[in-house]
Amino acid sequence: MPVTCRDIINCMEKMAPKRLAEDWDAVGLAIGDPSSEVKRVLVALDVTADVIDEAIQMQADMIITHHPMLLFQKIKSITPDTPLGSKIYQLIRHNISAFSAHTNLDIVFGGTNDVLAKLAGLEDIEVLEETSADALKKIVVYVPVTHEEVVREALCRGGAGHIGNYACCTFGAKGTGTFLPLDGAKPFLGSPGNMEQVEEIRMETIVPAAILEDVIGHMLAAHPYEEVAYDIYAVEQKGKRYGIGRIGNLKTPMTFEEYAMFLKEALELDSIRLVGDRNKMIRRVGLCTGSGVEYMNAAHHKGADAYITGDIKFHEAQRALEMGICVADATHYASEVLVVPVIKQYIEEEARKNGWEIEVKTSQKNGQTFWNC
């Protein structure tokens, strides 16, 4: 069965759910037909003209990027004599879809900021600034004791039962269920017209509201009853908390100059712009990939000795000096391009799980706009 653009979109939605994206963002499918067949995928940071040419050369059917193609673009007309119009023409002419995961990939655990945090040598990593938290529901289902483990496993497989660092958290209490099958019923136990009493388990667990319907589907598929008795309750507490940026600790403290040299090598930079005292000891580091200077205050308030981001301006550097926090400008490109191979690996793993025969490549185009002489 052919792999479609929609299949790849659903795959990426699992990696970086669209609901996590900032309201202003333009994530998802920008150009293309969701039902079109996909045999080759090119992963890049941006949909540049060079990347499109590269996709055409490899006969790619889809380009996946971190930066949205149409972000902050006011489109009044599409003509081939403008940079944006030319790219749109090329994509449509060659039947290439363009999809992006932007702030949702920045925010999700395992995404852009976590990749940078690990490369930056951080441990005990935490969210820098919270943006959202999962709304929770409680699901209660009545299960015959013979099927307790089967239904519990189905609930957990669907994504229920996560509390902090613990998975498959459920509670069960034994009781007696009664029911009278009416004419036309096909009961798992008993027969129409006869009152039945069955030893059952009242099983309950917590479910993120966003995946409630999927969890219910898993539960119903595993439950033996023709009509399943279950209840859904609203709960006040929140589930997993998401946010932008990360903050953590270095295993071994070092001077800012030493740490800058470490970063330069880890991010494969020719040079790195720095703000602050080169001899300051760095123990705790905050970061935000791309252009994240707005979260520098949050890092300072959480005890960061240094902060890593890109696109630092002169007056922002002055403010960092006044605050006493060291800053490393790793450039927008270098702090985010590192997620490209992560996306490639993820899609390839999903392809193996699903038996998809697709080719996934990372762009070989250098999209760094700055150079040093």
C-alpha cells in the first residue's frame, strides 16, 4: 500500500503535536495534497530555493522543515517573479509537498531545545518557561475479572496512566456487576431474559484529554462486553507540562571561556559571539534555540550563569552585562539545524515500524547566512 503525505503528517504529529505550537505559528502542511503518494522525503531547516532544487534533483515528493515556509508572509499574489512565488511555483510544478514543525518541535520533549541541551552538556534538564499543560480526564471502566489485565494493558498502550515519571498507573476495586440482557442482545456472559451477577473490577486511570478518544478506542477493542459500561470525569489537576527553552546543570563547572570553546566544538562553529566575563565559573545554563533572547530573564531568575540562543542584538547584550549573565550567540541556524538528523531518524524508525518503503535524506545545503573572514 503506498505511503501518502497524510501518513507522513500523522507521523510528524506524533513527534511534535500541533496543539503545542504557539498561536502565531504557521505549522503543518503549507503546500501539497495530503493524499499524494510519497516515496522520497527531504529534511531541512528551511524551504530555500537551494533546498527546493535539491529536492527536485533527488525526485523528492515531500520536504519537511523546522521553519515554516509561509511564516510572517503576507501573500497578496503568487507570481514566479518574486522569491516566494518562485518557490511556490517550483513546488507545485514538481508535485512536492512542504510541511513544517516549528514551535511545537521546540516545545515537545525530545525536540529542538532538548537536542541542544544535550549537546551543550546539560544534566537535570528542566523546562525554562511553561507554555501549556495537558488537561486530564479520569476514565472508569467495569471489567470482568477474567479480562482485567487485557483491558489494563490496552488502556496503557493507548497512552493512559502516566503520572510524572510513572507509566501504567491504574487502580482497581472488586465488586459485583448486574445486568439483564434483553431480546436481541448477544452477551459475553449469560443469556437474554436472565439476570446476571458477575464479579468485576472497577478500573480507573488518568488520561490526557487530547488522546481520550484514542484511549477509549483501545479499551473498547480489548473489552469483552457487547455494551461496555464506562464513565469519564473531569479532574482539576494538570498533566504533563510543556514549555519553551531548557535549563540544566553542567556535570563539571568551567569558566565561560572554556565553556564557549566546548560549545564551539559541539555545534561545529567556526566562531561564536560571546557576552560576559570570560573567567566566570559556569555551573547552570539556560538556552532557547533560534531567536530566544526574550527568555533570558527567565534563565537569570532560575539561577543560570550562562544563556545560549541566537540573534542577540546590541542592547540585549548590554542588558545581559547589567544582569551579570554570560551569553553565547550560537546563531539561529547552528542552534536549530541540529534537529534535522533527529527528524530523519524518527521518520526512518516509523517507516520500519509501519513497513513503509520510503527514502529519507537530510539536506546537504548549508543554510547558514553568516560567514567569517
